[in-house]
Amino acid sequence: MKNSFITLIIFISLSINSQAFSQNLVTDFSKIPTEFKYKDQVFYKLPYAYNALEPYIDKETVMFHYDKHHKAYFTKYLDAIEGKNITDIEDVLKNISKYSDAIRNNAGGYYNHILYWQIMLPEGSNIPLGKLANEINKKFGSFENMKKQISDAAITKFGSGWAWLSVNKNGDLFISTTSNQDNPLMDIISENGNPILGLDVWEHAYYLKYQNKRKDYIENFWKLVNWDEIGKKYENLIKK
Ligand code: MN
């Protein structure tokens, strides 16, 4: 009797372990996510593995954020523009007052998260150089000062939204926040411009690891920022 009880316990623990093992096989966090297509459109490909932003942003958060939240904005955006002969998402955003709330939320969500993934670097942050560095010093006094202003804007943003560093039509840098999935490209936003850095402060961006400590998430976000990429975006915009 005792032996069969032990056998049963061993059997149960083995099957629990094998379930956990197959769960891990479903998501290999060390791999770059595979290509995803919907309605013949290719979803933005994450340029690094789910675990590449560890320890600052954990692999589970990246998986849910990219595979669930971001992907859902993409598919819902394509559903919302079905039959509308739309090709350029930036065009849609710049004229968003003419479109439905479904297009506004999902075009914003799709676009904003691409910027967010693009401006992070698994190897950790570098520093602004060249023209961008000069402009930051001119406008904000110093790089540290600018980061503090963006952090303060992000920390105090009420509810779900984003903090931005953008370039306005005169080529000047400015810091702003928007609610939900709005962004500075949208014609309904008064502080209008092209965002070059987007910091997601929706709870889904940090809650698994940081819970209510948005400030800690923001402090760690700075350790991942790819200023080379932001500098390229800045130089392309001021050329126009
Ligand atoms: Mn998000």
C-alpha cells in the first residue's frame, strides 16, 4: 500500500515536471520570435530575443508585450482598415482626426511599440553623440537633465500612456506625454512632431516585474536606450 502511494506521488510529480518542460518548449525565450503574418502583412519583427533585455525588462514581460499586446494592435489595425485602401501608417496617424477610434487606438498601438522596441539595445545603453548631443545640451542643459525631465513626465503621467522625445516642424526637440495609444504625430495632439524616443508607461510594460513601482522601471529603461538609433532618426528628420 505504502509503495503504491509512493509510486503515485512519483508519477504525479513526473507528469507535473513534464508539463512544465513542454511549456518551456512552447516559448524559447532565448530565440528571436518567428515571423508572423496577418492578411498578407508581416508583423514587425523583434530584433532580439525575448530575454535580451534582462535583467531590466524580464523575458515574460517582453513575451506578453510583444506577442500579445503589440501583435493584437497589429491585427486589429489591419481589421479596422479593411477595404479602405490605406498603405502608409504615418499618413494615417498624421490625419487621425478623419478616422475611427478603432483605427486611432490600433494604429497608435502598432506604431508606438515599434518605436519602443527599436530604441532599446540588449547590450545596454550608449550615449547621444554628434548633432543630437549638441541639440540636447542646447535645449535641456545636459543629457542628465533631459533624462530627468522625461522620467518626471513618465512618472507623473496619470493612467496609461507614453512619454516622448520628439522633433517639431522647426527641428526643435521637445518632451511630451500622451494618453492611451496616442502619439505626437497625430493631428489631434497639440504638441505635434515626430517622436524619436517612446517610453511605454502602460502597466503591461512593467507590472510583472515591477508591480506598482513605475519609477524603478523607468530608471532601468534608461540602461537599455539605444542613442545611436535615436540619433539616426533625429538626423533624418532635420534633413527633411
Ligand atoms: Mn505597451
